[in-house]
Amino acid sequence: MQRYIDAAFELIDSKGTTEFTIQEVIERSEQSLRGFYQYFDGKDELVLALLEESVIEAADDIQKVVDRLSDPLDRLRAAVVRLHEWCDPADVPRVRSTHNRRPVAEFAVQLSLTHPAQVRTAMKPIATLLVELLEAAVAAGAVRVAGVEHTAVLLQQTVMNSWLTNRMADPRRWVTADETWEFCLHGLTP
């Protein structure tokens, strides 16, 4: 299974997009079509596996970044900024990734209409991390929120959607990770 996943990531690295065919994955992986269908029902299931692997890698990386910090608000800020970097393919090379491109948000958007439950499940490690960091910031009195879990969802959606809306705007007006954090912070400050 991993050979197919690695081949798909290699294709994304070389093409800069998820626009690849199953046949290209088969050829790149040097595996069989029959073997592919033993693991995946089709391209959507392969892209879901790419999302799951990307989210795990992103969550691990975000955790390493926040573990270097002690202040709860600094830890939350670092998580928001790093998540933004993981969502934006232009920023992904700046994070430590096995592949050059692991566009978490791109995969999530691609699958959200056809496989929403699977996307929610795949995104759970990041959602859980944001809840934990937000709980710590609330406990330290750094922020006040009406509901931690709902606010964590708003944080995650704001960060991930800033990537998407950047693609619709003039590049000179793209929102940066730091600007996204500032917006989130002011939404959390009483």
C-alpha cells in the first residue's frame, strides 16, 4: 500500500497538483493494477490515504513546534501558524516533510463534498491538538471563549479557509499565517 501512496506523492511533487491518473500511480509504483484495487476502491480512496498521512505528519510536526514553547498563548499561536503553513502548498517546503508538497487543505477540499465523514476522521489529530492547546490557553487566562471545542473548530476552519481564499485573491493581497493568527487572536480576546 505504501508504494502506491509514495508514488502518488511523487507525482504530486513533480506535477504540483493532484491531477494524476491511477495508471500513472501504477507505473510510478512499479506495482500492479490488481494490487492497487486490493487497497483502494479508486482514486478518491488513494487521495484520502494521502490526506490521512499528511495530517498525521502535520500534527506530529505541529506538536514538535509547540513542544518547544511553554507559554500557552505562544503554543496556540505556533500551532495556528504552522497549520497555515501545512495547508498552503507554497509554504509546505518550509516545513519538514517527507515530500516537497503535502497540501493538507487541498486534499481536504477535494474530498469534502464526496467523503465528508472520512475527511472529518482524517482531520481529527489536528482538531484534537487545537482543542488541547486552546484548553491550556483558557486555563492560563490567556483567552476566554464560550466553548473550547467549537472555538477550536472555528480556528481550524479559519486557518484552512485562509489558504483556499488566498487562491481566489490577487497574490499581493494573500493573507499570511501571521495575519491569520492575528485575526484569530482578536476574535478570542475579550
